[in-house]
Amino acid sequence: MFSPATTNHEGLFALHAFVIERVIHAMNDNSRKDFQQAGFVSIVIPVYNNAETLLELYAALTHHLCGHLFEVLFVDDASPDDSFLILQDLASRDSRVRFIHLVKNVGQNRAIWQGFAACKGDKIVVMDADLQDPPAAVLGLLAELDRGWDVVFAGRRGNYESGFRLFTSRVFKWLIHKTAAVPQDAGLFMALRRNVLKSIPRSSYLVGMIGFSHARMCSIPVIRNRRERGVSAYSFWKRLRLGLRAVGAILWIRARKIKLD
């Protein structure tokens, strides 16, 4: 199974010892031969308190990706609601659905890395499970990937949250743009080629680390939906804490690269 490149941040992932991987419809010998097959798309979706939206998300993705070779790989980040039961049911009815059940919450970005390690596709899409990332936009990201880019971000547009949260989000993205050289509107809704993963420093903030991969990247505008159900798990203070941690990780990597050069 693919193992992403690591840095000295490996210590951050010691929590892996607490992870139980529950992948329904595990690959048999024949399917292993198709592992990382060309043209196969993996949709990696971290899940936390998303029981209300999972069925609608699944229906929308399977509709828009009809005719494509794909899998939907959910990563249940120790969600305290009924997400696990819903994912079990979906996976039992559709072989294109798999999931990983984490017994300890590790956070969104680390959950995504777990999905990277388990997914099959040579093209990977990362998106949220709350339906704010529109499933219809996935095909646009993949089309842009086919034009030769290594990473395509969905640049968020629209009034999808309060004015204050939009302002602070844009300030944060500007800082990441300046320190990590990713598009100014880059977020976690993205499509990327599997071969990019080996050159991304493994850290708790994926978007910023992509800037150190030397990948060809761009963003395309995507109208982000307002949250209709549930409540964001990110309070102001949590967003601030994670933002400072992300900027700190980027500056640490930059300083280390400069020292090595």
C-alpha cells in the first residue's frame, strides 16, 4: 500500500498506533492488480459529525461521476454521531464505497493522509462531507487536471459563511499564498495526481505543504454552498489555533529547506 513521503513531522503521526482501519469490500487478489490504475479516480472525504449529509453526498457523487471509474473513500475521524453506521450501510450496498474508521480523532488533515494511503486511484479528489463543496464541481477539477496540471484547487467563491469568517479566511489564505506559494484561494477541495504525494512534506496542514512539492498547480473558481445542516466544528479560537500552527509549520519547513540549500 502506498506510503506518503515523511519528514521529521513523523512524530506528529504517532497516533497511527491508535488507528483501526475498517475497509469494507477489501481488495482481493485481482483488484490489487488494478491498484493505482490509470484513469481511476478516488474521492477522499474526511467525516466528522456528517451523518445528516452523507446519503445526499453519496447520491450526488455517484450521479455526477456516472460513466467514470471511481471509488468514494470516506475517512470516519472517530465521529461521535451515526456516520459509522451510515458508512457501513453504504459500503455494504455499493462496492465503489469504502471507508476507514479511526477509533481516535486525529483531525481533518491527518485523516486525509490516512485516505491517501488507502485509496486506489491515480487521480485523487479531496472534499468535505458537509455538502459545502459542491459534488458537481468534481468533474471540472478533473478536467483541469487532464489539461496537464498536477494539483487543481477549487477557489472558493460566494457568501458561504458570515462576513467575519470570510474575512479571516481570506487573510489566512493570503498568508499561506505568500509563505507557501500556493494559489491565494487554495483550500482543501482539490484534485491532484497520486505521484505528487511523494514530494509533499507530511504535516498537519496539507494545502501549505503542497507548495513545497514543486507541482504544477492552479485554481478554478467554484461557488461554495452555505451550510444547510449541522454546525461547523471550527470555532473562532480553533480556527485561530490551527491557522497559527499551519503558518508555523510552513515557516519551519521553509527555514529547514533554506538551511539545507
